Amino acid sequence: MGDVKQQKAIIYCRVSSVAQMQKGDGLGSQETRCREFARHKDYDVIEVFKDEGASGSIVDRPGMQAMLKFLRKQKNEQYIILIDDISRLARGLEAHIQLRTAISVAGGKLESPSIEFGDDSDSVLVENLLASVSQHQRQKNAEQTKHRMVSRAMNGYWSFNPPVGYRFTQVSGHSGKVLVRNEPVASIVQEALEGFASGRFETQGEVKRFLESSAAYPKDRSGEIRFQRVTNMLHKVIYAGYLDIPNWDISLLPGKHEALISFETYQAIQDRLNSSPRAPVRKDINEDFPLRGFVTCGCCNESMTACWSKGRNTTYPYYLCFKKGCEQYRKSIRREKIEEEFEKLLLNLRPSENLFAMAKKIFRELWDRKSAKHKHENIEIEKDLRKIERQVEQLLDRIVDADNQSAISAYEKRIKDLEGRKIVLREKASKSGARMPAFDKSFRTAFEFLSNPHKLWASERLADKRTALKLVFSGKLPYYRNEGFRTAPIAQPFRLLSDIKGGKYEMAEREGFEPSMGF
């Protein structure tokens, strides 16, 4: 009598999370248990199919579909399909029945060391009951997880993956892990957000370019950052220290984590995002042509373009007007010529030592005035806060009486806006109660720039060069091919220095004038 042909078997394993791998019920342990069962039954295991990170409620999983495809290719031969537990096949009755049927049609027969599968009514009943129990456990786990996450969020703790710029860690005095700054990325995010709020970065495209130029900021495989990531970052109130999770009825709840920006800065970002759209950032402005898009043709007032032109042995950089009909159309200007003239323009803006000393004295006067005013701001802030509280109470009364959903939604939006204003006022109140920083410390960076704007332009970073352009000039610079730059529209601080030089200091004291403390 010949040897009995050994039954062929296939092992299928599945885990839905990394936690399962760590708790000991991962893919390896499932495979080991199935191999022990196969050895006991004298099965020949010829293949193992695995699904990692696949939910038990989903039928279309890569490992499962690969196994079914393998079975369909085998002709007139039945395979034993080994699973560690019924929950490894599916975590829902509907999914279980679909996969059970698909395996049977493909020529497979389910077996497990945990349950005996059969075709009689009692076995099918037990099998379906166990599948239903598995589904209930999955749903119950999801409910419990959500409840824990909601409770934790209501206590001010972020319950999701950390946003870029933060990481989770254990902090004394807190239960569980807390978001903390993840340097140096946190400082990069902070600079990007504050830069957009202040107008240093005029568009989201400029924020994108700044982040891409920062080596430590995480990027995709191509070394780029998608616009959607930038948009999402600009909308996140978590960076201002608050939680906002509409699906859980959590709105502007103070978080337990450290804010990267003030709420006032966050609101300035939202105001800019909701304002009239600006022209999209030019993709072709790069380190080779930092003046591109900022210098205009003196003849037609159109922005000049720039390019590399191929010569006999090498390429040469040029700026040129590309406006059809302009008498300077396509007449190129050497890059070194126009940029040397621009640098002379910047250097001419450097104030003399005497003028700078005089300007510093005037700025100190203005600072002292603001310091005196600073001490009385809290009284006005408290009045505004009480007024907002009354408005919120009135709106809440209207919501109670309203039966129109559109009106209720409008009231709720108005309340949320008022709550945002309250946060800003409280931030201002906390700043008003604190001593203002020393004059020299506050103005050190501004004075360094005012004393020599060319220094920032000389930076190797394109972002610094573009910042210098925005801080020094209030508009684009007209350039005439044979004459160079005409009168440049200089920004307020440099105009003030010019007024001081011309003996017009009284212009700095006119009503309503109060220069920005940060320039």
C-alpha cells in the first residue's frame, strides 16, 4: 500500500494595529500556533499570507485577496486554510460570511486550533455567534477608545497624532503623555505662522517655500511640501494653545500644551486667509534672480522677468521686460548690473551715526509714551470683556427661543467669534499686567536692520533677501534701462529717518501715528 498523500495547508494571519504586535498576539505568534496545529494534523504548510494594519471589518485586504487569488489558480485541489482564531478572519458577521463563502468557492476549507468549523446547523450557529461576539468586541473597543479620547480632550489633552512641531512625552503633574515642543521643527513652524500673520510671507506659497528651505522640516519623498499641508497648518488653532474638535462639541478649549503662537496671531492668520486672494507666488523666483517680480520696467510698469541665456561657451543671467508693445521688449539687462545698482540703493539708505542716534532718541520717546499708555489698557479691556459676556448671554437666549436651524447656526457662529475675541482680550490683559520689556532689548534687531539693511540682503537665503525687499520698500521698484532705478518707494521706518534728516520730525507726532514696535 503506497504512502498517503499529505494534505496541503495555507496559513492566514492578520493584525489591525502595532499594539497587537507588542502584546504578543502579532503575526509571528499566530503563525507559530498555526504551524503547531498543522504539525499535529500532519498538514504540509506551503504558503503563509499576512495582513498587517488591516481592520477585521474590511473584506478587501491585500493579504486575503492574494490568498484567494492563489487558491483560484490551483485546479481540482483543496487546501486547508489555517487561522489562529475566528477574529483573525473577520471582526464582523457580514464580513465573516463573505470571506467564508469566498474561501469555500475558491477551494479552501477553514480550520483553527480555537474552533471547529462544520457545515451542520449547530456548527454554523456557533460559528456565527462567535463572529457576532467578535464584532461586538470590536465595536465596544472602538466606543471605549473614543470615550477615553473625548474625556481626555475635554480635560485639555490632545488625543490624536501630534501635529508637526510637537511630540508626546511624559510630563510631571500630568496624567498620560502631553504635547511638548519638538525642536528645531517647533521654531520653524512658529516662524512660518508668525511670518504669515505679520505679512512677512504674503502668500501660502511663500510659507511653502520657507518650509522647504528649512532642512529640519519634514518633507515628502520628492523633497517638497504639498500646499494642502501648508493650508492645514495655518488653520490649526492647536498651535495657539487651544483644542477645537467640532465632532466632539469641543470649541476653543484651553489645552495643557505649550502654544507656539498667541491666539491673536492665530486670528491674524485667519483674517488673512479669509481676505481677498493675493496673486499666487511665482514658482520661478529663485536664488538666481531674487529681484524677479519686484523690479518693474520703467517704460511699461510691468514686472520684469529673468532668465539664463546661452552664449557660445556658457550661460549668462539677465533681467528683461517681456511685455509686448513695450519699447524695451526683450531687451536684456545683465544681472550683475541691475543687482549692483540695487545694492548701491540699499547702501545709500544707511543712516549716518548722528542721524541714527537722533532716530533712536525719537523711538525711545515713542516707546515711553506707549509704556505709559500700556499701564491703563487693562481698564478698557475689562469693559470690553463685560460687553462681550453680555452679548454671548443674549445670543444664548436667542438660541433657546429659536426654532430655525439656520438662525441657530448663525448664532452659534457669532458666539464662537465672540469667544475668540475674549481670548484675544485676555491675552492682551495678561500682557498689559506684565512689565514691558526693556527698550534696548525690544529694538535691538530692528535697529540692527535699520542701521544696515544691506546686511539682510547679503544673506544666502532667498527668504531673507525677499524679507529685506518688503521691509525697506513699500512698493515695486521701477528700473530704466539707461538710467537705472528712479525714486524708490521706501517703507515707513526709512521714510521717518528721511524726514528726520530733512528736519521734518513733526510728521512723526501727527495724530494716529504709532510705528510698529517690531518693524
